Amino acid sequence: MIKVLTNLCFCGSLLAFGLGTLGLYRFPDSYTRLHAVGMGDTLGVGLLGLGLMLLSPNWLLRLKLGGILLLFWLINPTMSHLVAKAGLLHGVKPAPGTKVRKG
Amino acid sequence: MRKHSGLLFMILLAFWTVLTGAVNWELTLVGAVTALLTVWFWQDLGPRLPRLPSARGLLRLGYALVLMVGWVIQANITVAKVLLFSRPAAKPIFLLMEPNLRTNWGRVLFATCITITPGSVTVDVDPETGRFIVHALNHEIGIDLLYWRLIDEIIALENTLADRTTLEARKGEKHGMVTGGTDCLGASGSVAGHHRPHRS
């Protein structure tokens, strides 16, 4: 049962990373590509971590993996934000047709 | 301040112990010294950190984190659909929004949650006005952000902490103590949260 769940997690992770990579080709500019990469960074890494936790022989290893996942989910949005902000500050132009809307 | 430093030291030492995977005096000593140095290096950060939440606040935070996992999965599915089935693949927008968050930590939390859900990235946050510049993959994702239930959850968390701060300040007054630095996060002011339809 655990092996089936682990395989499902790894397949889901592969799918998320694969779709993220496809997004790098399909999306038109740096800003939209960040969204595609975000798929691998959140669901891809999360499912990979979950699969590895299921395979782990002891709780200490599971705790370590949990810590690594938590750090990853804290660092990843910070880096994405920095890339987007640096792009905007340095005049990286968004794709044609990008609209500005006030909420 | 001391409470913050102590807590940070304990967290760092616990993290060190988990990573090393062994408990003996040499490793613990190295971990303790490293944790102490880190706490000393970051001591100026203490006053900027939010107050420690109460048990109710921690429960609310845990609940919000569980909801967040669901939203992240939902956002991944949305982006996958846009990627595979939408022609053209993206109709991006820059959204300027001003959620009614009063504290800096609330804004940071919200900005992080926006970016961690694929389909939206926080590009900038103005600390003076609380205005967010968000890049969204399409118009629908952008509009969903405006009515996201998470905003209400963070406002409720801010209120929980603000209540605690007020209680502590009253206790301090009662005992004739000076309670400075409680408003360093902008915890004063009225709640301007209005009812929003919830993001499903």
C-alpha cells in the first residue's frame, strides 16, 4: 500500500515538474514563466517530499524532510518575489497585452 | 525582547538537533554556540517580530495553514488547465490591490501566500500604504485574489494578537509598568475589514 502511495506521489511530482517545464516554453515572458516554475516548486517538491517521507525508515528522517520542505516553501516565494521585483525595477517588459487593473 | 531571543535560540537548537540526528555533548555544544551567535547577530530583529500568539492564535494559524495547502493544490490545477487548454496560454495582468491589513507581518504573510500559490506573484508591497502589486496569470485569478478568504483569516489573526497586546498593556498599566514597543508593528487603529465573498 505504501509503495503504491509513494509511486503515486512521485508520478504526481513528475507531472508537476513536467508541466512547469512545458510552461517555460509556452508562456510568453519572464513574469508568466515564474507561475509555471511555481508548479514544480510547490506541488512538485511537496509530492516528492511526501513520497520520500513515506519511504523513510524512521521518524527523525521524516522530521528532517519536513524541515527541508518547510524551508523550501519559505525560500521559494521569497526568491520568486525578488526575481519579479528585480525584473520590474530593471525595466523587463511584460508580454504584449498585459493589462493593469486596480482592485 | 528576551522572550524572542530565547525562543529563537530554542528553535535553532532544536533544528540543529534534528539535522544532526544525534544527541551528544560535543554536537549539542557546537549547536548551542552557533545558535547563540545567530541570536546575537540578529538581536536587532527582535522588536520587529510579531508578539507570540496565544493558544487561540496558534490554532487559527494552524487552521489557515491547512487551508493554504488546499489552496496551493487548487492553484496548481488552475495553472495546469491554463497551460494545457487556454489559447493564448496566458492573458496576464498586473493587479494593484489594497487589502485591509494593518501590520507589516500580516502583509508579509499575505504576500508570501500569494506568491506560493502558482498563478500569482507579489511583485511589490508598499509598507506605507499597504498597496500590493501582484502579477496574475489571467484576469480570473487576479479577481479571485481580491476576494480571497485568506485576507479575512489574516485580519482575524491580527485582531487576536492586537487583543493580546492590549491586554498586556492594561496589565502593565495596572502594575505601574511602562509597556513600550507594543505598537512597533502598527497594531493600533480600527479594523477596516468588510465582508467579502469567500474564495472557494
